[in-house]
Amino acid sequence: MSLSILNLQSDVVELTRDICDIESVSGNETRLADAIEAALLKYPHLEVLRDGDAIVARTNLGRKTRVVIAGHIDTVPVADNLPVQLLSMEREQVLWGRGTVDMKAGVAVQLKLAAELSEPNVDVTWIFYDHEEVEASLNGLGRLSRNHPDLLDASFAVLCEPTAAFVEGGCNGTMRAELRFSGVKAHSARPWMGKNAIHSAAEALNILSSYEPAEELVDGLVYRESLNAVLISGGIATNVIPDETVITVNYRFAPNKNHVAAEAHLRELFAGINLTVTDFADGARPGLDLPEAAAFVAATQTTPRPKYGWTDVARFSALGIPAVNFGPGDPNKAHADDENVPCSQIYFCESALRKWLTN
């Protein structure tokens, strides 16, 4: 397969289109990674390194501060939405197709600025990583943090995930847990001979239905927590009293808590109920009190919002690096068959990041 050519001097919307048309479903990022690496190697102000299909390009100007600007290059599977099309929708030009929102428009902004900004006001580490859309063990940013932790060393980070061109600070953490209820099987015609495990789950469901989620102020942003039952199972037949029921709950907790505090809260809330934590990921503080963050918010001229979902900014937080999400595209359109990004948002994000790095 011949090497795809990317022109980093082209218009950022056209560059987005070119990147999207290099199909890179998770596990198939090599062709795009090769193109990104070849394009960046043309710029002498950048040191370019590679780990698998993750490409890192950084300036080494001896600035007092270093920031990381990162984005993933993989997408979810294509759904008859490639090649990308330029369309007019609701009186606005949009790029329509897989990857336009999540998150190759953000990657295009990164690439164009990495190429053109040879003298940024801070040293910048540009990261383009693989395997974000699949299980966490394969995540390219996680692999970089294990193999080359020095490459992620910075005082602040920006993840170019789609935020509709608003700053979304940090992210909530997430925890899943199973609530298990035991009973005794019996024929449903003689239920007094057994114990109904589904009925025993009523206590937990009542707790959930009356739960009032906390709102926590973290670095100037108010994070709304949530706790919900997301799965329930129990019973083996319509004429058998069930002897086991399992409710899976998902707790989204503010980034001023870690998973230890989150688990303690669940155990206190469901005291006396058999609870097993099955999965968790800590959140990330936005660090909006830092000078770098304040300058970033000023450059974007937007009012920061909290990120309620989990993103890879949490990986930076785990390394002690405050981070925000900022990129073109409505996150509600991510993974959709009609995925599309307004061209105006791509230009806005390019301009805002350029202003932040050169002002």
C-alpha cells in the first residue's frame, strides 16, 4: 500500500477531509500514522517520535512551561459514511462522514498548528495516538504513559475531543458495581416455600429512585454527579421463584473524589447489601486556577463547562497534569451514521489554539 500524503499547509477544513478519507478504524491506524509521521518529519523545529501507531512531535525551545495537546486518530467502524462530503446543512457548511466529529477535525487542527508554529510561547508536545475507541488496555495514550512517561511530562494538557468548540474542564469519574440479592427457589404456585430475590431488590431500587445527586464545585466548575441502575437480571423461568437478582449501578462522581471515596460512598449508601465493584475510572480536575488554563480560556473566549462524561483527560490527571477538553464537533454526533462537523467550529478551534500558543 502506497504512503498517503498529507499537506499540512492546506486549509484546515481540507486537511480534515484528507485525514478522514484515510480510513483508520481502531486496529487499522497504521496507514494514517505513517502519513502523520511522514508529514511531521518535514518540519525541523519538531522532534518526532513513534510508539506503535502513536506519533509524538514536540518542540524543544527551552521554554519555562510545556503543554501537551493530544488527540486520537482511530474511529469507530465506517457506516457507509466515507468518503467525506462537504454539504450545506441549516445554512452552514459541514463536513459529513466518519471521523469528522470524533475526532479527526481536532487532529487536523493539531497537525496544522504543529507544522506552522515553530516559535510557540510554550514548548508543546503534540500527541496523535491510537486505539482510543476500544478497550482501555489497548489505548495508545495509556501505552505511551507506560513506555515513555517522559513524553507526557507537562504542566497542562488539552485533549481535542469534540466539545462544540467550548472548553469542557476535566471530567467526572465513573464506577460500576453489582448489587446482588439471594433467595430460595420454589415453584411459583407455592411461593411460601421459597424466597423471592427480585422482591428483595426493592430496597435498593427505592434507594436509587430517591437518590439526590450531589453538585460539587471543583476548580470553579460545578460537576453534577449521578447514580443509576443500568442493568438488572434475575429468574430462570416464569413458574420459578428466583433465587438470585443482580442490579448493576453506574456512579458518575465529581473529580474531587477518587475511586476509593466513590466506593466508600456506595457502600455507605447500600449498607447491608452485597456490593461488588466491577469497573472504575477516576475523573480529572480541570485545573482552571493555573495560569496556563486561564490563558487558554481567555484565548477561546468561551465560558468553561464541566465534562460529565469520562475522557482521556483522566489519564493526564492520574499523572498530576490538569487537563481540559476542547475541539470542534457536537459530541452528540460522535459515532452517529450522520456524523458531521460545522466548518466554522474547525476554524474557530484553530484560531483559538493559535492565539493561545502565540499571544
